Amino acid sequence: FEVLSSDKSSLIEGDSIETIDKSLKLKVNKLGASGNNYDIEIGEGANFNIMVRSGALNMNVNGNVNLFANEDINMSCDNFRLDASNKVTVSSGDKILIDSGGEVDIDGTPINLN
């Protein structure tokens, strides 16, 4: 058990692998002070990978989720569902393509196509 009451920095100039046989919880900004962020910075030419071998990846956010990419966002899954309690806005600078090998069903009252 380690208690540290000041800042801590470390530098590893090689690989680092941590193995934990049970659970891990990381709590950042326990006191709720503004500006105490948790930042992960990945250098150029490297990837950030999260792998769940069996189970789910859950994110619970009491606020906004913002995702920015300089290139494409690609997803692949069996089924995709998006629920919004108010409205959904899809904007495109060029073209929106809905491509289905089967039925396309649009329900609404009214459906405005122009």
C-alpha cells in the first residue's frame, strides 16, 4: 500500500507491461476540483488500442461526448442502433449515402423530403 501526498512523475525509456490478475479502478479528481483532467497523449506513428476479449465496453458520461478525427471514422458491427431523446442531426459537406442490401424503412409524421 502506497500513499503519496505530492506530485509524482516517472520516465520509462523502454517498454512497460503491467499485469493485474483481478480488478483495477483509477479515480481521477476525487475532490471534484475544476481543471484536474485525465489526459492520454500518444506520439506520432503509434496507435491506441483497447481490447475486451469477452464482455462489453461501457462508457457512462454525465455530459457531452466529443469525438474529432482528421480522417475517417469506421465502425463494423452486427447491428447498429442510435437512440436520441430529442433529435438527430446528420450533416454532410458533400453527400449522404444510405446503402442497404435489404429494406429501408423510414417512419415519421410528416416525412419531409425537401
